[in-house]
Amino acid sequence: MALYVGGIAVTGTQVLDATKLSGNLPALNASAVTTLNASNISSGTLSTSRYVQGGITHADQWRVVADVSGDQVPISNFEHTDSDGFAGIGTAMGYSSSTFTFPVTGIWLITFNVNTNPAGTPSKASCTAGIQTDTGSGLDTSNKIIFQETGTTSFMFDVTNTSNHAVKCFCEFDSQSSILRGNSTQTYSGVTFKRLGNT
């Protein structure tokens, strides 16, 4: 028995006139769809929970601007890196009164690189990027490193509140004649902030 649509017999492969169709069509099942060309999608909204999000949305870098002698508790002379083609991603970190604040929540990777000129042999430095979870107190310095000339420490910080989650950097020496290296055109000592994903 032939199928008729709008008085026209459907035979083989044929284009149907949508103006001739009426009634309810069955829901489409996309379980077998393996490739979807985004250029064919003209409108609609896809929830972020329905796709894998990727890419770094925020990254920023700061450096110690000049040499300083003795303990720096905390280090107070950071500047925003601004030379040799530097470019950050997203909104920059806030910096005031030796304290770094975050522009958005998320899981942040903090990397603190330190270069020193120790006085005496041996002479050690103890440095850390202190994690502050409530403004004015609650400083966690468990990611401390101890070294003689250069060192690096890193920490992944779950920033859930931009109002009271912050970072301060410290460096203490065996000898107060030791120097924390800094420069306004080269990064001898500095800290990098990179947002890896959502909290």
C-alpha cells in the first residue's frame, strides 16, 4: 500500500513539503549521534553541566621589584610583571598592603619562585606563599620551602570566597645580611597565579 502525503504518493527517497504535514511527530533520539556540526545550530542554550569546559580563564604574574635585605614578613615590594611581552589572561589579581586577592572563585595554582643572595656559608632561607582564609588571621604556611639560593613552592588553593581568601608571600633568612633578589625588568623572584577550574 502506497503512502500518501497531501495527496501525493511517497515513493523511494523524496522531499516532503512541511506545509502538508500535521499532527504530533515523535521525539528525536540523539543517542546515535556521534558528530554534531556547530555551524548547523542556529539558536538555543546548552547548560554548562552538559559539556566539558576547558581552558585557562585567569592567569597573572607578579615580581619583586628590587633587592631587599633581611627578613621580609611579608614581602611588600611586588609589582605587576610588565615587560618582555608579558600578557595575563582574564582579570588581574588585586594587590594591596602586601596582600594578593582573587578576582573570581575557583581552584587556583599559586607558584612562588625565589632567588636569594645568602650571606655566609651555609646560610639558608625559608620562604612561603601564605594562604589566608579569613582576612586578618588564619594564615596557613604549610607550603614552606627551605633552601640556600633558589627555590620554588606551589599550592593549589580552593578559593570559595573572594572577600576573605588571600595570599601573602614571606621570606626569612638565617643571616639578616642575606638578600632577596628583585628587579623591575627581570623576574628574579616572583609569584604566578593560574586558575585551573571551578571550585
